[in-house]
Amino acid sequence: MTIDLSAYDCFIFDMDGTLIDTMPANLAAWEKTANQFGFPFDSDWTYQLSGQPSAKMAMQMIERYKLNHDPYDIAKVKMTYYLGLESHGDFIESTYSLLRQYHGEKKMAIGTGSQRKSAMLLLKGKGVAHLFDAIITSTDVSNYKPAPDTFLLAAERTGIEPEKCVVFEDTELGKKAAHAAGMDCVMVESNNLVFYPFGEGSR
């Protein structure tokens, strides 16, 4: 099914797992971190936590495994492992092709749970940072996905009303955040794009 994107004035892309396939690299870094701190690594559960800042993910790991560690120490080690990896992933073609096709016609934004430092390193390294009118990271908001703050700030920074924005995501947390912002959501599912509207009659 073809998704009609003509009604939107702004595309907001999540980064990890949506625009760039960073999930293998992120999971590899989390596995090394788990080994260092001595707690189990559950790849499926860790994937479900993605879309949040590393420190928030670490807090949930501490709670699940009854750990006695500082979440910011865990997050720092994870980031060190992640940045040390040779590759952080390739573009996901279904979303990257839309970015290239509509750039210059629509406003473009990033809305990611990654910290600004790592997000900018990745986007600049991939040569696409300049394509975005706004880049919103976890460093820029106090409330993370599934709260709507990331996407609402992206709409504000691009000057587009939320109802004229569409979000591209790959996690349930991200979809909930998009809908909480009053935005339609397109999910990346096995490299296919699947439309999840905000609600009946929202358009």
C-alpha cells in the first residue's frame, strides 16, 4: 500500500533503527556493557527499550536486575563501547529514499532519544546533518518518549503545526510519542513502511 504523504509539511525521523540501522551496533555495545557490569543481556528486551536515552535504559536495567550501579556510569561505558565500534550501521532505504526525494519540498527534522553528541557524530559522519531543518535529541528535552516533547519541539523548531507533521519511527515507544503529539506515524517494519494514523477523523 502506498502512503499518501502530500498532506504533510514536515517529516520527523527517529534516527536509530528508523533512518539508520544502528540497532546491531547499539545492541553490541549494550552486550559489552552488560558483560563488564556483570548483568544478563537480553537483546529482545533491550531493543524494546530503545528510543530512550542510555541513562534511562540503564535505570530500567538496574531495576530489573537489582543492580547496585549508577545508571550514568553504565550509560557512559555503553557510549564508549558504541563510539569505539568501526561501523554504526547503514541507511535504511525505505526512509532514506524519502529524505532524499522530499528534501527541499518538505521541512525535515530528526527526533531521537540519542544524546546530541552521539547523534551529531553519526549524522555528520553519514553526511546528512545538513539536510535537516531541526535536530532534536534527548539533550534538548526533559521528558523522553513516549512523552510527546521530542516531536512537539521538532514541530516548533521547523515552524510547522503538529497536525501537519508526520513521524517515522520503529518502536512502540516512538509511535506512542507521535500520537501523543497529535501526529500521524509511519512505522518501519521489516524495511516496509506501515501507516498508523493519530486517530479517526484527525485529518
